Amino acid sequence: MEILQQLTNGLALGSIYALIALGYTMVYGVLRFINFAHSDVLMLGAYSAFFLAPVAERMFGPQSIAGALFIIVVAATICAVVGVLIEFLAYRPLRSRPKLTVLITAIGVSLFIEFTCQHKSVFGADTKSFPKLLASRDVAIGGLHFSSNDLIVLVLTAVLLAGMWFLVQRTKMGMAIRAVSFNEKAAALMGVNVNRVISYTFAIGSALAAIAGIFYSMRAPGIDPLMGIQPGLRAFIAAVVGGIGNLPGAALGGLLLGVIETVAGGIPGVSNYRDGIAFAILILVLLFRPAGLLGKSMVEKV
Amino acid sequence: MKCTLLFLTTAAAFSLVGCKDANTAGDIIVGEYASLTGKEATFGTSSHEGTMLAVEEINAAGGVLGKKIKLITEDNQSKAGESATVVNKLISKDGAVAILGEVASSRSLEAAPICQSNSIPMISPSSTNPKVTETGNFIFRVCFIDPFQGTVMANFATKTLKAKKVAVFTDVKSDYSKGLAKFFKEGFVKAGGQIVSELDFNGGDKDFKGQLTTIKGASPDAVFVPGYYTDAALICIQAKEIGLNVPLFGGDGWESEKLTEIGKDAVEGTYFSTHYAPDVASDLSKKFVAAYKARYNGKLPDAMAALGYDSAMMLADGIKRAGSSDGAKVRDALAATKDLDAVTGKLTINEKRDAVKSAVILKVEGGKFKFVETVNP
């Protein structure tokens, strides 16, 4: 019973990691670098919801489903714009430079956002209480206890993952994304507007991060400008474990990491080392499958 | 010509700065470091407001030794490493003759060695870990210590909560939490109780369900969470969600309005021990509450504010009795503090430079902290 409860806890947490990991993996797919500012977009998503909640309450009444959807959609839109702006201002001018330059810039962007937001006149560094977006009920089914919010998060994540799969596999833009990720130059020669595809990828990835940020804050309703670092780091591991650049891999990695972390946290004496355990597993996976669980190893073309 | 003009303006600017320094030379400079922002921001803010109020009252009454006290406050953003930097700055750049701070034991432990090696007295308002004053003979505090607080909570768990089996959930990142957990466990086992589960978390974590599920599996009568308020509030919320419906209780790290603001109905019915409650009060305490309310727009002072106030009052008393602001002389005077009337009770410093004080236990009820009982040492 206890292990089933742990699995439920882990899946609810892991599905949030999966959403964040998708953003990392998509950007890696088209640009071949890790967008470290992704975790800060998550934080901006949570803060957008924080400031939108009173507006939504006035428009739709307190803790209504319409209000929650309104908040999620608007916050996702705000973060999509932020994501596109980050790419346009910070990464695009460096497109033709070595990947290391872009990587360091990404770290710089991340620190810039974190410390700007900690300033008194922006959000301030203290923890803010995240408003209740939905009336939550504690559900108990045959000894399994969880919050109704966990269930909603799980379902919405599944829907979003399916939506992402459809978008990438079945739409014209998805085909363009895949083409750019396969070979940027060849895609450009075939008439794909590479800049547009990259902006689009950032918009979607950032929107997902915003939604993940809101879900994360619904689970733990205390938000601060550094809140993105921990889930961001874990989602990054999830993306690598699943095979970076691979969408189902990111989802699988996220769920796996959520479960491992929760189960490890529940073992007396080990609970303190749960991050260490997650990283040890990352190393093990990469030793035996260097391209990740679902990743295909590619021969480097010289 | 332009060059000369620029030079002259710069020189003028510098001389202005020089003037400012010269003006304050007559004041007694006291440094304060506090967590004004970050994870434990309400601790630093309360403590700072109490300290400020004390300094203003002292100065309004003519200061000490005919001089005004000038308080210079630095923010450490609740971050590890920052306290050492800002205290170094307060001592070497600002020339502070004494240092006041911090609430969190981990951060007091960072600054204490610096004050000790500079022979500058430091008074911590509310760090309860015994190691803080063990750093050296220049380090004092105006609050009780965790061996006492741990025993108080152990007795409370056995007598009032009637708990036989208790789980302990410790923040391994915090010296305060580890110390308090240790003393609680010793006290609880001595009182005949049983510790059924011991799990750890890292301060700043957002997900505790893994640990809480295991704690629930051990079916304790109550759970002791010696942590700080943000983590404690999240733990209470997630405990309710997985159906762990036993009383949760903690130490003075819980006392913040953020506990109820974040935890909402999940923290209802929880208990914690702290230094002071505004309901049970001496005349001095009533005066302090009135003055605090008047100064800070009707805000009710909490224990951190009261202790911040007391720390500044004890320092002023020490300087007065020392007859000078020299570090070693003030130290000797502080060590001899006896029966000083303070907001949080009579203040006597023992040979370990700790204050011997009683503790109060509060219950969260209707979003407010309600007084339950006082426990004397």
C-alpha cells in the first residue's frame, strides 16, 4: 500500500518534471544547446499566475475552473512571449558562434532573470503565498490519498503531452521543427524558415514551462524568484536520462525521476540524499546508454 | 580647463563624503545583520524592527554615555555565506563597536567567529543552537537554548498531546533544526516516549510527500518538525493531502505570519514553542507592545521583534555599565548582566553567555497564534 502511495506521489511530481523537460529537449533538438533560462521562465509563469489570480477572481469568481483556465492560458502566453524574446535578444545574435558561447550566455540570462526578480522593486526575494486557483479536495481511494489537484495536473499533463506529440508529428510546423532538428542547413535550403521555427519552439517550450510552474506552485504554494532552480535542474536530468532531443524520452525521464526522488525520500537514512541518488542514476544510465533511454546515438559527422 | 573642473567637482564630492563621516564620528556605531529578504525574511524584518525601536527609544532618552547610537543594518538575503561578508564589512569598513544578529543559528555561527577574532561583542537576539555562544567569550544571546526548548517540547508532547509515538522530520541544512531535533529526541525518550520514524529534508525543498508517506506508515501520534516557517507550512499542507491527520508541532522557527499565510487551514491545530507571547505580559512588555504598534502601523510584535528589542537594550545597558564602547570592556559588562528588566522577562546571562528564560507554547487557531502555556526552566 505504502509503495502504491509513493508511486502516486511520484507520478504527480514526475508529470510536472516531464512538462519542464519537454522544453529543454525541444530547444536542444533544434539548437543543440541547453537553455538554462528555461527554469526561470517557469518561475515567471508562477509569478504571472500570482498576479493574475486577483484579476481572474474578479472576472470569474473565486477558485472557478474558468478562472484557472484563464490564468493558465494568459500566463502561458506571457511566458511564450518572454521565451521568444530571450531567444531573439540573447541567443539569435550568437547563432553562428560556437555552442559553448551560447551555453554560457544561457547561464548569464538565467542569473540575470533570477537576480532582477529578487530586487525589491520587481518581485522581492521573500517567499510569497501562492493563491488557491482551484478548490482542492483530499481524495482517498482504498487507502490511497491524494489531492484532487494532483489528479487534474496528471490529466492535464497527459493531454498536453498528447497535444505535443500531435503537434510535432502531424502538423506542418511540427514537420518543419523535425526538419530543422534533423539538419538545419538542409531544412533552410528546402525553404523552411529556420528563424520562425526556432521562435516557435521557444514559444511552445516556454508556455509549457509556465504551465509546469503553475502546477508546481499549486502543489507547494510558496513561490520565490529562485524557485525554478530545483525543478529545472531535475527536469534537465530527466531530459538527458530520457535521451535529449527526444520528446517521449523527456516525458519518460520526468516520470521516472519523480518516482525515484519520492521513493528515495521515503527511505529513512537515505531521504537526505535523494538528489544524490537521482544524479547517480543519471550517471549509470549514461554509462550504459550514452544517448539516454530512448535516444538514438548519432554518428558525429566530420 | 575641463579637466580641472572635473577634478574640482570630484574633490568637492570627496570632501562632502568626508564631512559626512566626520559628523557621525561622535556616535556609537552598532552593526546589525539580518535576513531582511529571502526565505526567512519575516524573521529578519521583525527582529530589525524591534532593534530599530529600541535604538530610537535609547536615542530619544539621550543616548548612552552622552552619545547617540547609530545602527547600521545589512541584509544577508537569508543566504549562506552572506552573513560573513556583511559582518566583515560592518566591522572593518563601518567601524561597528558591537554586532547584533541573527535569528537563524546557521547564520549566527557564520558571523560569530569573525566577531570573536576582532574582539567585537556580538549579541544574537534569537539563535537557539548552543554552538553559537560556544564560539567564544565575545558572543552572547538574549534567548533560551535548544536543549531547553527540546525538553519543553518533549514534555509538551508527552503531557499535553498525550503522544507515545512521535516521528521527527529534520531540516539537515540547518544547524538549528538538527540541534533542536537531537535535544527533542533525547528528552522525549527520557520521558518514556518512542521515536518511530526519523526522516530528513533539505530546507527550501518543495516536495515532502515521499518522506511524509513513510512517516504516515509508521503511524505516529504526532510529528515534530523543527524547521522554519516556509518549509513547515508546506509540510503541513502536504501532510493533510496524503491523509496524515495527526498534530504537527515545531519550535520557535515556526513563528511568522507567513506560516498561516502559506499554510492556511492546513496549519490549524498545530503547536509551536517560542520565546514570548504578547497576551501574557509584564508592564514593560505592555509598554513595548504599545510602542511597537504605534511605530509600525498597528502591527503586533512577535517573539523575534521582542528579542531584537531586548538585544539592543542589553547592549545599551552593557555599554553604559562599561563606561566606554571598547570591545573588551563592553564584553565584561555584558557577561555581568543580571536581572535586567527586558520585554521577554528578567534577563540574566549565565557563565555560558546564554540567557536563562522561560518558553511559551502557542497554538494556531483561526489563523492566529493562541497562547497555551508558559514553561519555566
